[in-house]
Amino acid sequence: MRIAVIGAGAVGALIARELTRYEADVLLFEREADVGWGVTKANSAIVHGGFHEAPDTARARFCAPGNAMYEGLCRELDVPFRRVSAYVLAFGEEELAVLRELQAQGEENGVPGLEIHSREEVLAREPHVNPEVWAGLWSPTVGITEPWTVAIAAVENAVANGLKLHLAEEVTGIEVRAGRVQAVVTGKGRYPVDAVVNAAGLFADRIAEMAGLKEPVLFPRRGEYILLDRAASGIVRSVLFPAPTEKSKGILVLPTVDGGVLLGPTAEDLPRGAREAIETTPEGLRRVVEGARRLVPGVDLSQAIKTFAGLRPESPQEDFVVGPTVVKGFYQAAAMRSPGLTAAPAIAKWLACEVMASELSLSRRGSFNPIRKGIPRVAELSEAEWEELIRKDPRYGRIVCFCNRV
């Protein structure tokens, strides 16, 4: 049995890792030079609770279960993860009604612990929030992580379990005969396969078209961000959301796992062909500042160390396209807009272990090892632990920028 996964972002990486639990040759194709260079590298890095997602959608089905898997997953893969909780803030009666709707929706989706807190309770937890706040919907299960590290770690663990990684190798064709997948074609050769998983992010529609499918239809949505230095870390403890709009969850203020503060994103729909448009714009960054200061007026832009933009795949149905297709052996994990990062572990487990394992009659491997040890973060070690690392490998004594101020 030979299975090809296309796309080495967080979603494709986790699916490939799950598939290495089985007696199969698993190949992972990535058009970029390294893992996680697409949608995964530039997003909010939030493990969402699931209260934003409309019931009866794939987003709602997989978000809360994916959230619940993150602590165990990150422990296995040695990836940073923190449950920091979140507030959706209301500034008026109309927005307070939105909070009540989100709470009811979240409870229907199985999100635990949702509470509406008074102005006083919000300010006690988050003293830098705009004092005009009326109330906040509190979600204790929301977390933060490093999406690119999730992808890297999942691929490293999968490679240790037999995955064959094909970097800088763009898929140019899918061979289908009599309604069944036959092969994957790249610029470097032809690979006969029994199954394909389309997890190609912004380019998943093109991969689907190669197999003769009309879904998903995708267009890029650009989000612009401003990253603040660690000196700003005291300004926020939780992920802060505004009341959402029909288009997006809004511009946020949130901590990062390494101690910084992130502001953003905007939500700008671009033409279908603008899939490399990751530049920031004066107007976009202005909206980021305005949105962030509405939640936390004391945001200090003198602490900004970086601005960037990321693209996420959006579709007319505003939902994931996941599961088997009419083409035998061709599976989709596509249209992975927010909360795709959160849902990814649950989708990977469902698709690999419940759908594909059954349809392809896969047998479990007895030798699968779920543990991956990451590169030590010397900034988080004691001086004695660091000295021990240097004794074993002198390269750990070479400092590029330890203070994060250079």
C-alpha cells in the first residue's frame, strides 16, 4: 500500500504522521523548500475553543475535539503549548447579545466551561482592557502554540516512523483511471500510489482539479499582523477577541508562546490568482492598530518588532472540505480556513484512522513511536543545564541573539 499526502503544512503533516501508524509506504510532497512555509507560517497561532463555529459544519465537528487533543499532541512532539483562555469582549447591549449567542453555540458544539463575565470580572483578569467594556465571554480551553513547529515536529516524527519526505517537489498531475487514483506526477518523476490525500492549503483546489474534481473552490484571504516585543507581555494574559463580524473573528490582541504580543489579523479577500500576495499595506496595518487599541488602549507601537501578512484559504461555503471523494482513493483535507490549525489533529485522526484505514484495509504497525524530542531552547534552561549541553555539543555555546534586543 502506497499513500501520497500533498502539502506539508500543519494539516498535511499531522495526517502523514497518523498514516505512519499503519503498514503502508507514506510519501509527503511539498512544493516549498521546507515544511510549513505556506499558510502554516503566518497565522494567529491560536488553538480555538470552538464557540465561533456554526453548528452542523465540519468546522464545529472537529474544532473542540482538536482542541482537546493539543496537550497530549504537543507533549508527544515536544512543541510549546499553553492554555491561556480567551475573552470575547462586548462594548454595548448589541454586542452583549452576540456573546450570549456565541455561548449557546459553543455549548451546542461541546465547548466546556463557557461563562459570561461582568465588566468587573473581565478587568480583574485583564486590567489593561478598555475600561468601557461591558462584559466578556470567557473560554478557558483556548490555547496558543507555534504552528510551524507543530508541522516540523509532526514531519520529523513521521520520518522517524518511515515517512518519505519530498521537499521542493511540486505535484503537477494526478493520474486517474476508471475512477480510481493511479499515480502522482511531479517535476521529478511519476509515483504509482493507491491513495492520495489533498492537504495542499491555498493550492488544494488545483490539486483537486488534477483529479477531475470541482471542489473546493478557493480564494486567498489576507491577514496583516503586528508583533510586539516581550517588553509588552504584561499587557495581556488571554486571547482577546472583539465581537465577531460575518466575515471574521476580528482583530485580536493575544500573547505568543515565546512571550511577545500579537495584534491582528485583518481579513481582506483577494483575487483567486493572488496566492503569493503576502505584503503588508499601510491601510491594513492602520486597521490592525485601530482594532487592537479598541480592545487594549495602551498598546504601544514603539514595542513593535515586526509586521507581516499571511494568507488563508477561503471558500464560498466557508467550511472545510474533508473526507473521501467520488474518485476512489482520493481524499480531501482542503479549504482549511480558521480554525484549521485547531481542527487538524482531530481531522488527521478521523481521516487516517477511521476513514482511510477502513476503506484501504490498513493494518496497524506495532513499532510506531509517537515521541519526538525537539531542539533544546537554551533561553528556558538553567545555567547548569546550558553548560551541560555545551559540554556535550559546543555548538550550543554559539549565541546569535540571546537577549532578543539586537
